[in-house]
Amino acid sequence: QAELVESGGGSVQAGGSLRLSCTASGYTHGTFYMAWFRQVPGKEREGVACIRWTGTSTYYADPVKGRFTISQDNAKNVLYLHMNSLKPEDTAMYYCAAAQHGLFPVSTSWGLESEFEHWGQGTQVTVSS
């Protein structure tokens, strides 16, 4: 069973940057995709970015395109989310997730919470204006 632990959240002013990390342990060899989701109280969890674990294909939600970058270090089993030009509307709990199966079609299914079997506990990001 894969275990995911996020870190790197915090408070930052608008326009600032943060880097989130997600360290995976346990059974990680069967991972196909990893992703970042975020959630604010009273709203559904939404996909932010996704990456194919053994490749370079990446997918982003429209609100974060051009500002966020997802990347991975396969050797260390670490997933990253580099967040630049942060806005107050980026304030949320950010979760790391892993899917141990293919996503079809990946272009639309990557953002579905139900497609991911493993989840971290989340790390809070707060952006003040």
C-alpha cells in the first residue's frame, strides 16, 4: 500500500511562490499517474495538475496554467508542485494522489478524484492579498 506525505505548505502573500512536496513510500512500482488536488471548505476537491509517473506528460487545470509546474523525482519517489504568482483564490488544502492504473482518456479523467486510489493527508496553502 502506497503512503503519501505532503509538505511545503504555508502562508504567503499574493505574487509569492511555494513548492509543495509529496513523498511516496510503500508499493510505488505500480503507480501510473500522480496528481495534486486542492479543496476549500464547502467545495468539492478539484484537480490542479497531474503527471505520468514514468514519463513526462503533464496536465493542468486552466486556473493554474502558466503559474504552476508539476514534476517528479522518480529515484527519490517525490512529487513536486512549484507554485508561482500565487493568488488569494489559490488558498486551499492541497492533496497528493496516486493512481495505480491507466487513465482513459487521461485528458479528462486526470481531474477526477475517483480515479485515484491513494491520498495524502494534505498541506494547507494560504495566500493573502
